[in-house]
Amino acid sequence: MKLKLYHLRAFPKEAHGGNLAAIVIDADFLKTEEMKSLARKIGYSETAFVLKSFGADFKVRFFTPLKEIGLCGHATIATFNLLRDLGVITEGFYTQETQVGILKLEVQKNIVYMEQIPPVYSDYIDPIEIESCFSASNIINTSLPIRVLSTGMREIFVPIKTVGELNKLVPNIQEIEELSMKYQVIGIHCFSLTDEEDVDAYGRNFAPIVGIDEESATGTSNGALGCYLNNYVYKDKSTFVLRQGYSMNLPSEIITKLTIDNGDIQTVFVGGSAVRVQE
């Protein structure tokens, strides 16, 4: 069978921005090892394979260059923007079967929103452990906690004092890998608050344990970051505009929307656009 392979940039803030994802549709004929091999050959941070599902509208499997992972935000956003543009689906609500469960999607004219699970908070982490992961010191905003948080993927969230310091961070990849193994997380998401009117925070994402030294737009992380900001910074806010990739010259923008009832987050949705790359 002919491979139906597409390349997209998810969450682009500008034409050259966003995060590359490869999407293979009608992928039921591929074996797991073939998916792994193709993802490794393509080399993007994630490749998504769309299959038939008996419990949802679609089943989607996600692979980094090193391994299969349970969920990927930017590849999901790319997938369902693509399916809409190809005419496979129209605007409306859909479900995808993933390793972390069946999740809802809202497909709009130019944007797709993906559901994540409600936030699960766990470990507090000492700043000393984080500073060893970067070639800098005294960078952490100690007025906010460093937490392990998940809305589908466990990750360490680290507040940095300023956007300038955030963009200057130089990661120590081996230290990040060791810390990720210690806390059983996929990586570290550093962020800094901003006074800009049209954006709530800038972020950088490091997940070398799964083969991603740095990523320009991370949907799952920014869904969790929206929950963190609601919990610790903006108690009455439920929609967040979050940017990533600026230090990589790949400007990206992600929108996180929360549904809150009596102070508890009930639903988490991450949204963005995606554009086809010339193939």
C-alpha cells in the first residue's frame, strides 16, 4: 500500500514558525516496528500514525525518533487540521483513541482544540536540582514552586525569572536525562511570565530522554502550564496564550482553555493551527 505521508508545522505564530510533525493517515497496514523505523528516519520530534478505532473516531499512535509515547499535542493538532483540510472530516467534535485514553477534539475552520486529562500534581523539586541542568545560576523564580505536573504526560515545570534569562538557558542534556529518570518524567518545561498584553508566558521544552533536546511547540506541556498558571498565578483566568520556540527562531503560539467548577479544573483543551509544508 502507498504511504500517505504529510509534513506540517503545528502552532506557527509566523510563517516559518511552529513545530514540525509528520502525519501518516490510513496507517493500519504498518507494523509497530515499521512505525518506529519511519519516525526515526524522518527525525521530527514526533510522527503520528492515524488508524481505525473501535472506540473512537480515530486511533492515533505517536513516535519520537527513539520510542512510542502516549500522547503528543502538536502532532494531534497537526493531524486534525490536516484531516479537515483533506476533507476527511468537517468542523465539529471528534474523539481520538490514544495510549492515555479517549480524548475529545473540537475542529474549527482554522484551529483545532485537543482535550487533555485534568491536571495531576506530584513532586516538589528543589531549585538546586534544576540549576545543575543548565549552564546558569540564580535563574529560578523562587516565588513559584517547581512541580511535577501531568495533563497526560508527566513533566517538571520550572519558573524562570525573566524571558531574557529563559532564552539564554543552555541545557546540560545528560543532567536533564538523569533528572527525568529520577522523577519518571518526559522532560523539563521552563517558562517565564511576561507583562505583554497578548501573551501570558513564554516557554522552552527539553525532553532528551525521548530524543528531543529542545522542542519549539509542545501541546501537552502548555496544557499543563495553563493549569499551573491558574493554580499559582492567575486564579480567575481560564484562557491562556502561551508562546514557545522563540529561542530556536521557530515562533509558536498555543492557546490553553480550562473549564473550572468550584475552583477545580474539569477540562483542559489546547488549541492551535497547522500549515502544510511543501513536500
